[in-house]
Amino acid sequence: MTGGPAMTGAAPATGPVHGTWEPAPAARWEDAFLTGNGRHGALVYGDPADDRVIVTHHTLVRPHHRPGDTDPPRLADRLPALQDALLAGDPTAAEAFTDGRPLRWIQPFHPGFLTRLRAEPPGPRPGVRRGIDFTTGVATATAGARTSRVFASRADDVLVQYVAEPGPRVAVELDHRLDGVPPGLAVGRGAATAHGETLLTLHARYPGSPLGYTGLTLVVADTGRTTLTDRGIRVDGAGGLLLLTRVHRHDGPYDPAGGAAALRALAGDDGPAAAYARLLARHTALHGAAYHRVALDLDADPGERALPGSELLARPAGPALLERLFAAGRHHLLSSSGLYPPRLCGLWTGDWDTAWSGGFTTDANLALQTASAVAADLPEVLDAHRGLLRGQLADWRDNARAVFGARGVVAPAHTDGESGHAYHFDREYPLHLWTAAADWLLLPLLEADEADGRHDPWLTGLLLELADFYEDFLTRTGPDGRLAVVPSYSPENRPRGGSWGAVNATMDLAAARHALTAAADRAPEERAARLRALADRLPPYRVNADGALAEWAWPGLGDRYDHRHLSHLYPVWPLDAVTPYDTPGLARAAARALALRGRENDSAHGHLHQGLIAARLGDAGRTGDALRRVLDGDYFHASLMSAHYPKRNVYNADAAHALPALLVESLVRSTPGRLVLLPAPPPGLCSRGRLTGVRTRFGARIDLTWAPGTYRAVLRPSRDASIELCAPEGRRRLALRAGGEHVLVSPRADGAAAGPNSPGP
């Protein structure tokens, strides 16, 4: 693997290590190394005595609803009365605006089964080294002559495991016995051997449901003898074993014949080792190309770079840990994005009782996880994100009609990937009232269009549908004659002097204004003018008595500062509506709001959300503080996947996937008309380094090298652009020409301007 010296104990790496390693097998599934192709995932323990790989798939969600449970509440006929009551000053009117149902959770994501290879008899356990190569996604475990390698092929959508020198006798089976498996899960197994190949099957049917899933594993041995056992097969005398695994979720019975034939075609007839090499080459051409587009080098100490991940995590102040977490987050984000973008737990879990059902939470978490997709050049993540949205648009239209009696679309706050209906809500979390989700979900696709210099017709159509909703919904006004967003909700907080459902949450105002103007930019002229006029009628943001940007722009509604969400700072991040450059007064109010915000339950996503907002505001100190809280709080497992709470409590991908976005935003920031260099590098953590391959929203790629007091940036634009450059020494206009190379160098320490092609640090 790249960074291989750290795996072998040879000389320390001279550059960032694009992988991680441990000197022992994983004792917990949370510490298992992760690989995936955006559909199939694997958690690899790396134990030669009991070689376990947990198999997951994005479609594995447990059905637990009755017919009608997931319909959106039909409340549109009651909406005018609710609006009247809220506008008249009834602070609790929205608490009764439900259909009386209890809180219904989305279908929970769950693991499938284990592939398991056990030595018989177990025998002595030689020293073990396990590692994961981020450039290929291959998890490797070595013990003596035995080596196991596992990856999830992005090219062929199959889990691949090759074991060299597995031992004199090995038992192979598929095992469903994972943490929290429901006792009513109906499981059947099968095994059929012919011509040196064995097909293992595991059929599972959910309790009380015709739905189920089937795991298929083709086992190919190069030599030796294979015999059937009660739970699988026994292989004697094999020099190498190849396992190819797929999962199929289905409604009713499943015939594995077609799946088996497909696996046999992938195995070919050239032997396990050759098949593995062939499948790896096809996969690496896709995974490696994506991973390598952007890289971060913080000039870390070579000795620290050579350490195993668990030892680096015990030294949270060092740049070597940041380098590795950046690389790991990039690998994990890519590996969990394909059919869907990452769930709350990415693509991985070893427990059927997944926290918050392991779904997609759209009121912060999904946006944080995918925040680096455009700048850090992972269109694979954007394609997965687009795929999730495409599959749910009919449900979004149902939400708009059922709850608001409107045309257009309203996205839910939670989804399991199957249903996009807004049915997860109750009195304390009235998420069915929240109207900003669709704007937030469309924003990364808009930014990708800006970077590409195009207008995707599908996205344009969806933006115009979102504008339809706001045209129908924004019909009520407040005492000042301005439009009122009513009802309104600020996830997942409530105001002082009011209840959860209120009027004019700042996030809802910002999302409505942005959605209308974004749609106007793509609408025919007559409609564009109408949409802009509607946006202009929305009220301005409010600054409260503390000098802070208020969470609700409505008289009588006060702020509750100790909360993990920062919904009211949506105009700062992810939007560009409030910036130090264009709206300095509001930026100061936003900075005050950030300073007053508490940490509530120390959720990792709250810390990183604060860091991203601080970076947008150019506050390096707060950016660094947010990052240090995560590094110092023991949020990362040995797998370098993260937890939701400190001390590795609750497996969750928010920190792992959002940390690269925070580092990029602190070093390079772009809009369609602006480039900001070094806006907020965390002090003491990113004092020098090199960030390469970053995409800008004005169509250029940038490589940035920096050190204390100096920088060098190389821009390679794909189209002409006139932008404002904001650098540590000041602001100026910059004209870019497509196809050229533009070199920006900081002024010399003596105050003289450097030449356009002067060497950097």
C-alpha cells in the first residue's frame, strides 16, 4: 500500500500515509477496517484464527411499518387555522397540528451477515498486522505466511476476499449471528460444490414480512479438497482461496441461480490469484483515480506518520493525525457513496440496533458529511446524492400536497432511502413543519453546476418545482407587511417565548430566499421577475439584544443558545448570503451568535458545524477550537471511523466525513465570483503544508502551498473568469483565462511584491 513502510516497520514514510494499520486484530466491530463501493460494504476484523468480515448493503433496512404508517399527515385543510393562530400570537398552536400518530421511526439499517474463515484446529496465533490502503480500498491482514485481502469492487459490485496460505484446514461459512439480530429472523443456509467451486447461500426473511435478503458467496480454491459441513464447507490443503460475495434484498422467494452464474463469470477459470488481481485492477482504476484527485500534506513528522492509527489518536495535537484523518475521511466518504450517499453510519454497522435507525438525516448530518464533495472533487458522492433525491421526488410532492396543500416539493428531515415521506415527527420534534430541507439538499448539486459551468436540466426542473411550493405557501404576512413563513421550525430547537412550531425561523427564511433566487436564475424572464419579487418580500434577518443573529426573526421569540444545531447560521454556511466581505454587519452578528452557542451534548456534528461556520467568518481561532474539541474528545475508533459522542460513544460517520471539509474550507474557499486563500487555518495544527487538486466554483483547480507568512497558489482554470481574490495581504481583482496557469505568490516579507512566477515557499 502507499505508505507501506508504516505497515512493514521499515523507514518512516516521507509523505502522508494513505492508509492506516494496527498491530492486532479488531476486538470490536467498531474497530474493524472499512471498505465499500457505495453499495456493498465490509467491516474487516483481520483475525487469522477467525477471519470475520461483516457484509453490509445500502438496501438492508428492516421493515417494521403497517400499511399507511409512512404516509405524510393530511393536514392541509387545517393549515389556514394554524396560520391564523400563530400570527395572532398563540405560541403553542402548532403543538396540536398533527394527525395524532405517535412518533414513527424510519426503517432501521442493519448488517447482513459474516463471511467467516476459521482455522481447524485454531493452533497458535502468530503476530498479526492489519491495514487498510486508502488508495485501493484493500484491507489486509498478515500473520506468518497467511495473508488475507478484502475490497469492495466499484467496477463489478462484488466483495472480494483472497486468502493466501489459509492453513492446512479451513472452515468457511456465512453466519447471521450479529449483535441485536432479531430472534424472529428466519434463516436458511445452503452449499453446493462442483469443479473446485462452492456456492454458499444464506437466506433471511424479516419477522412478520415477506421481505428478506440473500447472501451469496462463491468460494474458489486453487488446490486441495472441499467437503460440505452442517454450516458451510471445509477446505483441506488449499494454497489460496477466493471468496466473491453479493447481497440481494427481495420481496418474496429468491432464486440464486442468476446471482451464482454472475459470480462464476467474475471468477473466470484462471485461478483464485489471477482472478483477484484482475478484479483489483478493474476496481483500482475507479477508486484510486477518485481518491487521488485531492491530497493534503501538513509536513508532519515522519516518525509520527509511521505510527499505527490508535497511537496517533493518542497524540491529537499533531499534524500527522490530521493528515491521516483527512485521508481516511476521504476514503470512507468515497467508499460509502454509490447507490446512496453515506448514512449516519456511512455504509457500515455490526449491530441491528443502529442509532437513529442509521438513516439519512437532512437537517444537518447529511449536509455535513457531503460538504467536501465539490471542493474536494468527489463527483461520485454527488452522483449518489442525486440518486437518493431522484428516487424520492414523488414522495416530496406528496408531502407538499398533504401537509401544506401546495404544489411543488417538501423534503423530509429523515429518510431510510426507500421512502421520502415526512412521517417522522411528534410534538417535540415537529419535523413535518420544516420547509428548508429541499433547498439544503439541492445546494451541493447547484455548487457542482457552478464548478462545471453548466445548468443541469433535471436540477433546473427541480428548482422550479421548489419555487412552485414557495409561491403557493408564502401567502401570509406579518404586522410589517412582509411575508411570513408560518408555520416554521428551526431544527431541532425551540424559542424562548414560543413553542417548537413558530413563525419565521431564520433558516426557513434563508432557504426560501435562496430557493426563489436560484430558481429565478434559471427561469424564463417573466417568471424570474415574479420569483425575485417574492423573495424581496421576505423579512430581513434579525439581530437580537445580544448583538447576535437571531434564530427567529419574529417579535417575542428569544434564543436558546445551548444547542448542538446551528440552523440559524444557514446563511453563513452552507449558503454565502452572509459573509465578512459583502455583509460585514450581519457577519459580525453571526460571529456573535456563534460565540454564544453552547455545546449541548457534545455531538461531533455540532463541533464541526461550528468549525465550518467559523471558517466562513474567517475566525481561525474558533475553527481551531472546534477541530481540537473533536481531536481531544476521543471521537475516533481505531478504524478511523468516528463516533457521535465523546469517548467513542455511538458509531457515527459525521466527524469522519466532515473533517476533510473543515480542513479544506479553512485553507481554500470559493464562490462563483471569489477566491479566498487561507481564510482560517487552525493555529498550531495547519501552520504549513500543501493542498492539491481543489475545485473552485468559478471553474479552476488550485494547488496551494503555505507556511507562516507566505503562500503560493497555482490556478488552472477551465474557463475564463473574473473574480475577487481575498488573500492574507488584502483584496484585488483577478482575470483568469481558460487553459492557462496562474501563479499567485504572497508579497515578500520586506513588503515588495513578488513577481507572477516567483517561486513559493
